[in-house]
Amino acid sequence: MIEINKTYQHWLSNGNEETVFELKSIANDENEMKERFYRNLEFGTGGLRGVIGAGTNRINIYTVRQATQALANYLIYQGEEKKGVCISYDSRKYSDVFAAETACVLAANGIKAYLSDTLRPVPFLSYSVLHFKAAAGVMITASHNPPKYNGYKAYCSTGEQIAPEMANEIMKYIMEIDVFSDVKTMNLKQAISEGMVVMVGKEVEDAYLTCVLQQQRNPEITKNNDLKIVYTPLHGSGNIPVRRALEMAGFSNVLVVPEQELPDPAFSTVKSPNPEEKEGFKLAMELADKEGADLIIGTDPDCDRVGALVRETDGGFRVLNGNQTGVILLDYILSNTKLPKNGAVIKTIVTTYMANAICKAYGVTVMDVLTGFKFIGEKIKEFEASKEYTYLFGFEESY
């Protein structure tokens, strides 16, 4: 308890006015003080994730700066600092603030930051890393967690989430950094004027969406079609890019759930902003029934998770789980692709074996990896280097 009190006092002496006010409010609550200061937030392959608030075990401007300083130290040690880092963020509370803080710390360390000029989704962030040939990426989000959370997802130069080895190295740096005395930062306006922070806008989004549209197997099918779609971004970052992609693909009859269209850090219309849960589609189903829609699509706040509901012959909606969506896409892609002799599909060890049967029917190799898209990404890198296999598709049972 001595170290906890010491750390508490350190934050009380050095924090900004808002931090000090919050910490004084828990001065007589020993359990709350212990919970906030008994450890540093763990930095893993998903980066940081925690409850928003003051303390070492919370996510705030100081723990975000600390993590970013650790990332900067790692990149400098690796000799990768000249490549820069891309940053995006979602609609959560303080996401824009944490993104700006990340950019300012990187800039102060001589690392150029490519900062999204508005909230944009994880896939855009991954694309940006490749577009700018950056050394890393940061996405400020807590994915589909409750509103009290936010997070700091870290990505490597291939646009995938970092591997355990990199995460462990960054965590070592974090443990050596005092959040108040060991972090370099600078003013955002100054960083922009000096060219150390570059605001990333519509031009890169256009390039990303062009890339998305290039993934279509039969683009002529979607032109001037009469499919009626209801889409809900669940108050998150998918609203504009998803609608733009659908429009560019030829889906002109897309209705957005009005109550869930705009960013809302409280996610006030749902218990959880998770497209894996049918409850989140209540308003979307009501709109779909009213308008006679054929398909419902929903994305989580950082738009790296997609749920779909399809109209059945009895008029109701069937909720597709991740395995079902995955095998539908898998079969469609394999049946509409000129397959190479060394084609391969990657899935995780907990994903449906129906994929194996489909791949066998098409004469395609299927491989299992550990759970997480970063492990699928590692296989893609292996294929690109060795040329032993040609990557065709990868998925896991999550949405």
C-alpha cells in the first residue's frame, strides 16, 4: 500500500487540474485507490485497453503518452523512426483527444505522425500504414466494449496487429517510463506547422475505397440492383466509409438507422455496441420491416467487426454468425476465382471445419492458425516471401 500511496501522491502533484480533481475525490476510498494504482495497464498484442479515468491502471492522456513514448523508443531502437506512424480513432469518449496526444508524442520524438482528420475505422488505419509505408499504426478504440472503456490498438508495418514479441518489448519500455518526466510531447499546431503531423483526409479514404471495390469478383452484378439494405454503424466510425463503399459498388437503396447513425460515445440505443448480439439490431429490424429491406448489416464502433441478418422466405430475419458468413464468402470467392495450383485458405483453430470440406471440393489447401487475425497476417507474409502458396481468403469465427 506504501507504493500505491506514493504513486497516488506523484499523480496528485503532477497531474492536470481535471486529474487532480478526480483523484482528490477518491482520497478516502482505499479500495478505489488500490484498484487504480496497483499496476500499469498491460500492453499486449491488442495494445492497451482500460476504463477511462485517472491512474496507472486506467486509460487517460498520461498512459496514452506513456505507451506512445514506449512505441517511439522501440521504433528508434529498431531504426524505423523515419518511416512514421499512422493514427486513427473511433467515436468513443476522448478517442480524438488520445489520437492527438499520440501524434504529439511521436512528433516530439522526431517521428512523423499521419493523423486521420476525422474518425475512421480499423481497416482504413491498416490501409494507411501500407499506403504511407509506415513503421506502425495506432487505433484509438475499445472495439465493442462498454462505453466506460477506451483503448490503444497497435499495428505493425504490414497493417496487422502487433505480434507478442513486439508487444513484450513495448511493455518493457513502458515499465521504465515515468508518465510525467520521461515523455516528450509538443503542441499539435506546432507539430503540424513543422510537418511532423500530417492530417490524413479524403484523398487517402478515396484510395482505400478504390482498393475495397477492387476486391469484388463480379462487379457487374451490383450495378443498378434493387437490393434494399438497412445499415447501422451502431454510433461508430463505419457510417460514412461503409455507405460510400456500398454506393460506389452500385447499391443505391441503402437505409441507415437514424437513431444509430451519428457518433455517440454513450452508445445510448444499445446495451452493447456489438454486432455479434441480435439485441443491437432491434432498431434496424424495425426499419427493415417497415421498408421491406432484404438485408441488414451492422458494424461495431471501430468497424472491424460486421454482423449480417438476411430476410427468410417466411418474412423473418436469420442472424448469420461468423462461421456462416465466413463459409458463404469462402465458397463465393473460390467459385468465382481462377484458382492457382498452390491456392491456400487460412482459418483459426476454433473456426468451423466446414471450411475444410469446401476447400477440399475446390482442391485448395486450408491451414489452421491460432485465434486472431494477426496470425492469419503472419501466414500471408510467409506466402509472399516463400511463394509456396497463394493466399485466397482468411477468416475466423468472430465477426
